[in-house]
Amino acid sequence: MCNLLKVNTESHPETNPDRVLLKAAVLLCGIAVLTTFPTTGLAGSARDYLNAPIDSWLTFYNVGYFTSVTPEDGMDETPSIRANVLSQSVVVTRTMDYWGRTGGISMILPYTYLEASSNAFHASNQGLSDIGLLWQMNIFGGPALTKEQFRSFVPKTYASFHFFVGTPLGTYNAENTLNPSSNRWTFFPTINYSYTPDQGWTWLETYLSTKVFTANHDYRVGNASKLTQKPLFLIEGHASRNITPVLWLSADAYYNVGGETNIDGVGQRDAADTLRLGAGVGRRIWAGVDVILNYERVVAKPAGQPDAQTIRMTIRRFW
């Protein structure tokens, strides 16, 4: 059940409702970019792409809580906006052999609750987010191994390719300021390079990604008609090390650049140039089950962009 947009400007006559709505819409479009890639929660984590036996099933449950505060514009025309997002997803993956390399196909089923407010309005919504598909294949260092062969596998440096497709199949209402679905197709290729100097006890990893978006031709917030977005480029760095055979810690960095939105052809000057830092911990609960916790927050950004922080948890099960 969705809670539709509720706007109240009676006690703030100096505030332009259309500007507030458009600012909120642009902000929440950016949040949607974060929350509609739920293969690893709201962002990547250390050891996301470790090798696994072929012809096996893996399941993931991801939950993340994202909160942000966007500053006032300095001209008393649009107020500060607070946003909160609770994002959950279930991911089902089947591993397989691609010409001697490990690969896999995943189905991602996300559900999102979003809330935003200022002194001029309050909006909330929830529902199915953009259902996604993920195709992955090792480039080197991850040979296709059966379960029996994998028991004697020694981890080594590797790289792999991942291609996510987000579909416009979630909950969407064109006149709502925020929606669980972005109502557009999203294409999200990623290459990871993961280096280990000590057979998997320590990992130094880099993930390079680009997010490309089709247009939303049914976008009617603030009397608009179409929303488009330029490509968003991302780089992640993760350094992790085992403390015990079943417990590891990580330090994480995320840099995003680009991704300016356009509403009816008018640029919104909201391109990312954002650095986030964080930390993580992972623990094997029992054979085949891991739990990973991550925290991150914005430490550098353009003026006018939101201050944000995120906490995430992933439960990973190998069958």
C-alpha cells in the first residue's frame, strides 16, 4: 500500500511549492539511483565477487537504511529537505561454467520505503522497486570448479565482469514526487580487480562502474513531462583483512561523478562529485552462511548536494 504525496504550504507562503517539489524530485531521483541497484545493498562491499563453485545456488538478503539532508539554497526559495530510505532485496543467483570460467545469472527482487520532508511538504511511498537481472563472468583468476574441486581451491588475484539491467517494472505513479520505481531502463556494467598477496587472507579491490539511464517519458511532477539523466561514473576501493579465519574487517571508499538530471531538457545542476568513506565487517556464521555489515558517509561533495550516511547488512547463503 502506497502513501501518496501530501503537500502543505499554508504556513509558509513565501515558499514556492513548485520549486520545492522539483528540488525534492531531483533529490529523490538521485536517491533512486542508489536504491535501485540492490545486488549488494546501496553500494558495493569488500569481497562482493569472490569465486564460488559452479552449478550451485547462492541467495542474498540485503537491507540498507539511507538518510540525507539537503541544505537550503541560500536564497530562501527552497528549504532544507530530509530524506530517509529503507531498501530491501532478495537476490537469487545460479553459478555456471562459461568456457572454463566461473559465471552466473541473478534475479533481483527489491522493495523500498521512501520518505522525504521539509517545512513545506511531506511525502512517503513504498512498494516494489525496479526488478533487475545480473549477468557475471570471470575474466581471469576464477576457474570454473565443481564443489569437490573447490574444496582445495586456493584464492588468488582475479578480475570479473558484471552487467546489471534494471527494468521499469516497479511501483510508479507519474504524479508522485517519489516512487520506488524509476520508470526507466538502467544499464550498469562493472569490472572488478581483486588482488590478494596472501592467498585470500588480505584483499585489495577496485570496482569500476558506469550507470546509463533511458528517459522517463511519464514524469509529471511540477507540471513536467520528461526526466532524463546523464551517465554516472563510479569507482570503489576496498581493503579487507581477516582477523580470524571466519572474521574480516574492511576500509571502503566510494567516488561518484556525473549523473546530472534534466527535467524537460533543463539541467538541474545536480551532477555528483562525491566522496564517501566507510568501514565494514564480515563474519562466517556457519558453513555456507556469511553476514556483512557496512557503514558509509559523505565526506566531500559539491555545495547544495545532500549530506548522507548509510548502514547496510547482507546475509549471504551458499547452497
